[in-house]
Amino acid sequence: MSASKDLSRETSLYEKRVQWADGFVLVYSICDRASFNAVTKLIQFIKDNLGMDKVPIVIVGNKDLNHRQTVLSEEGRLLALTTACQFYEVTAAENYHSILMVFHRLIDRILASKSSIKRPAGIKGIVKSMSAVFTRK
């Protein structure tokens, strides 16, 4: 199979999996450069190909206490800064509190992004607004 067919199939697979998402948590291991590179590619794919440039994305560097760090914290922060994402570095093996914080912050960003989206008023909203204007004394 050609490389372009592989890319096309991979793109289609990504689209099917993420088209409904309200936000993303993308995790890489600080001990695995390939996982960091994969997160970088996923962010670009989400923003460029899916038209989801406003969807909140959180980048998480997972610390592994038993291995050498190959991805520096500064690299994760720089990626987050250049792609308008949030960044956290956590140690999932030590405690779950930092993981909870990541998800709570993502939910806060999702709710904030949804509330900032102006939806066109339906007929009920228009009638309610008009009623409020004309019933004031």
C-alpha cells in the first residue's frame, strides 16, 4: 500500500474518533521522545484537519520515576505556548490528585468555551425576549 493511502486511512480513522470531542487530554511520557513527537503531530492534526482550533487541549507530560527523562519540561511548556494549549507535568504513579486537577481544568475550559459561543436565538428565545421587553412597566 502506498504512503498516501496509509495517511488517508489514518486521517479518516482520527476523524471518526475525535469529531465529537469537546476537549482533549494528550499524554506523553517524559522518558519517550516518540510519544512527545506523536502528541505534537496530534495537536496539529486536530487544529488543522478537523477545524477544531478552538477546542481546549491539555498536554500532559507523565513522569516515570524509574527511567531517564528525555523530554524536558521546557519543551512541553513551549509546545503548549506555541499551540495555545495548557500544559501539566504529573506523576500518575505517585498520586491521582494531579490527574484529577488536569481533568477538572479541562472541564472548566470546555464549559468556558461553550458558554462563550453565541448560539442563534430560536423562535422561543425571540418570543421570550420580546415578551420581556413589552411586559415591562
